[in-house]
Amino acid sequence: MWSRGPSHAAWKGSIALTSDPAFAIRRYSVQDRPDVRRISVQTALMGEPGSAFFDDDEILADALTLYFTDHEPGSCFVAVCGGKVAGYVLGARDARRMDRICAAKVLPSLLLKALCRGTFLRKKNARFLFHVFLSLLKGEFRAPVFSKEYPAALHINIDREFRSAGVGSALIQAYLEDLKRQAVKGVHFATMSGKAALFFEKNGFQLLFRGRRTYFRYFLGKDVPLSIYGMRIA
Ligand SMILES: CC(C)(COP(=O)(O)OP(=O)(O)OC[C@H]1O[C@@H](n2cnc3c(N)ncnc32)[C@H](O)[C@@H]1OP(=O)(O)O)[C@@H](O)C(=O)NCCC(=O)NCCS
């Protein structure tokens, strides 16, 4: 377990207002699952709630976290502050294996669950999926494959009240140390958050690819950048 006390330079902002400002980084365990799913939904739109574009938290949480929590929990870490889960890094040691499991298991069961719940019949969801489909037709999902040089993947999010207090950096470091111990040679991930770019660059990641996505234009009024970052580890 990695922990930080109140004297750490990162203590500032809202986190300092909690009665016990210390946070600890520890491996994910199954009792963290509801918190991880809640944070994933609340941060799904570049750090803002996913309810802006999708009307089914259960399905959205499955799409964002199910592979990691249910198929590779040993590669996930959470930050705990004052007894509350403040954020997570969800990892995959081998992105190609993750893709295979998602295609064979996660996606089929997710589609079936969504059909049973009538998720696709809800107007907000149908509209979002229609725009994703248009993006697919436009070739926006084409990107170079980095899994050979950077085999691992990650997904990170911090609950709003705990941001900019060092939690994200500590989670990234814990995950990178774990990958290093396992001699994984690199890690990469995609993000649509332009704001988070500085965070990733400060933590040693390099921009590998930049694209754009148009499927949020119908309600954001603008395209969103898609950046793929990577880091060599071993
Ligand atoms: C991006 C994120 C993971 C960073 O974690 P964090 O705990 O807030 O970051 P840290 O406190 O460790 O690092 C802070 C540094 O990162 C940068 N940074 C972090 N969030 C930033 C933001 N929203 N805008 C600009 N810079 C940001 C800054 O350089 C900051 O340094 P400073 O506080 O000295 O200015 C977290 O803010 C978050 O989850 N944001 C919303 C969702 C998101 O963008 N997730 C990433 C998707 S892959």
C-alpha cells in the first residue's frame, strides 16, 4: 500500500477540507466495484457526467469498467481518502488480450443486457449511438495500433472533489511500478480530455497520435480531440 500524509506538497484545494486529508493507494478489491462504477459514470464525458449523452448508468458503467473489474481486477488500483474511494486507475497488462476478451465476452453480454433493458429505445441513447455510427462510417475510429511497443493499457478517473491534489499522479505511479515489476515494456491509452493532456505530459507520457471525434458535436457544438499517449517502461 502506498500512502501520503498531510505534509505532502500536493495537499491543497477541497481535499484539504476533509477531516483526514491523507489518501492511500491500494489494489482494487471487489468491494470497490460500486464506487468505481459510480465514478466512471460521473466522469464519462471528459470528466463530466455521462448522463449528458447516455441514459442508462448501468450499461455505461459496464461499457467503461466491466473488462477491468471483472476480467483483470489484479491490474487495478484505487485511491482512498477519508474512507472514500477518490479515484481509480484501471489497467490491462496486454491490450490485445483485453480486446479479444471484450469482443468475445464483454460486448455480447453488454448488448444482450442493453436489449433486455430497452436501453437502445431511449431517445437520448438512440441519438448518441446514431452519431457514433456516423463517426464509424467516416473512419474516425481508425488509428495506428500501438499494442506491440506499448502492450499495456489504462483508464484513469478521479472524483471531482479530489482532483488536482496529487491523487491521479500517485495512481499512475503505482500502476507503472506494478507494470515495471512484471517487465511490461510499455503502456498506452486514448483520451478525449484535452484538459488532461498536461497531467499526462507531467507524468512522463508522450503524445503518439492525435485525431478527432465528431460524435459529440450534436450537443457540444464542437469536435473533440482524441489523443493517444504512450510510455516505454522497461
Ligand atoms: C486528469 C486527472 C486524472 C488528473 O488527476 P489529478 O489527481 O486531478 O491530477 P494530479 O493532482 O495528480 O496532477 C495535477 C496536475 O495535472 C495537471 N492537470 C490535472 N488536471 C488538469 C485539468 N483538468 N486541467 C489542466 N491541468 C490539469 C496539472 O498540471 C496539475 O498540476 P497543478 O495542480 O500543479 O496545476 C483527473 O483530474 C480527472 O480524472 N479528470 C477528469 C477526467 C479525465 O480527464 N480523465 C482522464 C481521461 S483518460
